[in-house]
Amino acid sequence: MHDEEHVHGTVLRMRLRGDLDVTELPSIDGRVATHLDQGVRHVVFDLAEVSLLPSTAVGVLIQVNQRVRERGGRIALAAVPPLVRGTLATMGVDRLFRIYADADTAVRALDDEEE
């Protein structure tokens, strides 16, 4: 579930929470697409409050990553809990994403790329 998103320059910060349910995933992809159409280039997913990352959610992250990269941007994951990080590593996709300790650091890093 996502219930908080902010745009900082050309960086979208989206906080995800709880267990990411299959029914919510299209909404995440759709919101990112809308922001990209409005000029956002980079996306930070704040995962601090995500307790479970099912394979379908990983698939959405990969899809969003591809969409963002096609537009010359980058995607970052922030505050990734150990269980979620383990899921990403087990699936072999952890190398697709920049991973930061917290969302503020991720936003600053991606925003600095614009300068």
C-alpha cells in the first residue's frame, strides 16, 4: 500500500507500507507513470514500513525501473528492511536498484544527479 508521495524537484518519493497486496500494485505503477508524465525523472521507494515483498511486487519494481530508465532516470530503494533485502537478493534483483539507508539520502543523491 502507498499512502504518501512527494515530489522533490525531479524526484518522486513514494512511501510504501505493510504487505504489498496484488490489488494495490497497479496503483503504484499508475501513480509513478502519472508523475513521469508530469516531469519526474527519478523515483525513490521508501520501504521502511514494508513487512513483506511478494514476487509480484518485485515484478512491479522491475517494471517501474524499466519505465524510469527508458526516460533517462533512476530508481532507488530506501530504508529496506532485512527481510525485504533478503527477498531481493534471493530473487537476484538487488543489483538492479540503488539502495540507500534512508529516503532523504536517496532523494538528495538522485536530485544531485540533475545538477
